[in-house]
Amino acid sequence: MKPWTFSRKVSASIALTALAVAAVVSGFVYITFKHWTDSQETRVLDAKLKQFELRVGEVEFLPSLLQPGLGRGSGAAAFLKPDFSMFAPELEKGQVLQMLDASGRVLAEAGEGEPEPGSDVYQAEKEISLPVYGLVRLQLTDSGQSRSATAEKEVGRLLLLGLLLAAGMAVIAGGLVSRSALKPIRSMIGEVRSIGTNSLSRRVQVPAAQDELQQLGETFNGFLHKLEVSFDQQRRFIADASHELKTPLAIIEGHTHMIQRWGKESPEVLDESLAFMMDETRRMKALISQLLLLAEAEAEAFVPEDEEAVCSLKTTLSELLPQTVHVNPGVELDYDSGSSGQEVLVRIPGSACYQVLRNIIENALKYTPEGGTVVIRHSRLEDGRVVLTAADTGIGIRAEQLPHIFERFYRTEHSRSRSQGGSGLGLAIARAIMERYSGSIAIDSTPGQGTTVTLTFAGA
């Protein structure tokens, strides 16, 4: 048994909907027609019975009422047998005219017809007073075999046949409509299946019509773009991380061989090799810690229960700045907290705020020559946000390098020396943390004149 695919479900939905509409319309037509025929049949019977009543009440009809015979009534009616045979030609098939006494006994009748199972029976009655018989009841019954009743049944059959034809046409139409409507989706499926990890630059052809399929195509193309960027970043990250870890591991391996060959006989070689190995081990440890921090910063924002998502810039800077003096003692650090004693609160956890400010300020100090200056200022905007700037008079960054400075492991040409101790992750971590807590970071730089880093925090 074939599975119920989406196209089959669409076809079935269209067919069932069309069938339901046809059934409702047919039912409405049949019920309306039946109600009209019922009312017409009742009116016709009433009019015909009225004519019979007038004729029965006329003097000319008395001989037919007073014919001797074994009657069905009581009293004088038991010896009289009324004759209604003259009315028979005027009755349609299935119609019966009867005269009943007060007890419901049939005194006379004309016509014949037995009601069919499930058929409707129409009836009209009139009470009249006749000589000898007293008060009697004339009753005209249609057993459902008259022309109007037959027409009603025929209409019902035609509507049922039309409903069956509509069902078949609905199934065919549903299949055609679903096939036509889903053709662009099938085309997209084929294109998507042909896209692999080595062809993420390809894009799905977007329909020209301004509809949901175009939105689907554009959404998927946007997803492909993000996936391509993510794959490129992952490949570059793996390559850069492998390169960064390969160098200290090679140094450690080299000094291990030196220890094996000469370390046992030369304490100087042993001490020197152990010192180098310790330095490279610390470098790898710091690199791994920064990688973990970056992964945590890029994860979904989460604030531990014991840490408030509010930080005071003044307090954080007062704790951080004394610790950064040793980075480059020859650079003047200028920070004016302002004359106001009010705290400058921002919506970011204290530890995250400290990490961002440390990365920015240490970078400014590292790449500013001796005698230079790093100026730190902060202010609150009208919309409640807080802006902090760190401007240095350092070596600066060229314009073509600015778009890449937030990439992992990226180092500008002036800062590739390992003597600075950088891993190329500081700015990437700072941007990830700022974006995680609804902030932003921007850098403006002129080579030879300096760099200005602007941090925009959400106000608390």
C-alpha cells in the first residue's frame, strides 16, 4: 500500500471538499424541491376534494348516496350503499376518495392504490352533513404514486446520479489541481536534493509569482546562505585551530626529544626545555579556555540564578583598570568616571561585562606604542542605552582588514607576532557576548593614528 504523501492528501482534501459542496447543494435542492412539491400536492388535493365536496352535497348526487344495498354504517346507512364510482375517472393513479362516518367506518370509496414502502402519503379531509348519514368526513389520499410524487422521486434519483458524477469529477479535479499546484514544490525538492556540502553556493530557483512558494524559496535560500557561511566558518575555524595548536605541540615535542637526548646529563638543557614546555602548555590552556568561552558566548543567553544580569560600568572599570597597567606600562590610561556619583548600570552580567572590557582595553594597550594614550569614556543616550568608547593612539588597522577583525583567529599584519600573546579570539568573544545581551560593538580605525572601539550596552 502506497503511503499517503502530501500530494495525495491535497488531492483527497480537494475531492472531499468538492464532494461535500456538491452534497450540500444537492441536498438543498432536493429538500427545497420536496417542500415545494409537498405544498403543491397538498394544495392540489385540497382543491380537488373541495370539488368532490360540492358535488356530493348537490341534490343531483342524492340517488348515488341513497342506493339500496348492504352498507357499512349503522342505522339507515346499514341498508344503503353510496356509489362513488363516477369519481374514479377523475382520480389519478394512487389516489383514493373515501367517505367515513363519525366512527371512522368507510361508507364509500373510489380509486385504488397502496402506499409504497418509504413513500410519502398526502391527505386532505373535509367534513360535510348529508341526509340520512348525518355528519361524515370526505378524505382524499395520495399514496405516493401520483405524477408529482413520481416527479419528486425522479428528481431525487437525478440528484443522486449527479452527486456520484460530481464525486468522480472531484477526484479527477483534485488530482489535476494538486499536481499542478505542487509542481513547483517538486521542482524545489529536486534542486534541494542535488545540493550537497560541496555545493552550498547553489540556490533554489524562486518562482516569479508573489506567493507563499516564493517566500518558501527565499527562506530556503536564506537558510542555505547561513549554512554556507557556517560551513565556511567551521572549516576556517578547524584549520586555524589546528594551526594554532600544532605549533605549541611541535615545540613541546622538540623539547621532549632534547630532554631525552641531553636532559639527563645537562641540567641547563633540562631547565630550559621544561620552561619552554610550561610556556607552550599555558598558551594552549589559554587558547582552549578562550575557545570554550567563545562557544559559551555564542550559545543561547542564560543567566545563572546566582548572577544578576545587571552590571555597573564604573565598578567594573575600577576593578579592571589597575590590573591592566602591567600590559604596557609606557601607555597612559585616561579614564574619567564623571563628576556624578551615580552608577552607570547596563543590562549584562558582571562577569560577561568584565570579559568584554578586558579584551577591548588590553588590545588597546598592546597595540599602542610607548608614550601613547588610551582614553575611556561612557555616556547614556536618550533611549536609555549606554555607550562606552575606548580610543587609543596606536598603530591602527587598515580599511581592508576591518571587515575581518571579528573573525576567529584573525590577526592583522602588525599583530601577527606571538610575542604579543594574542590568539585572535578576543574580538570574536567580545562581539559574541555583546550580541548575546542585546548590545553591539563597532570599530573605527586609521593606520598610524589609532583605533576607537564603541560598545553599546542595553540600559538597565
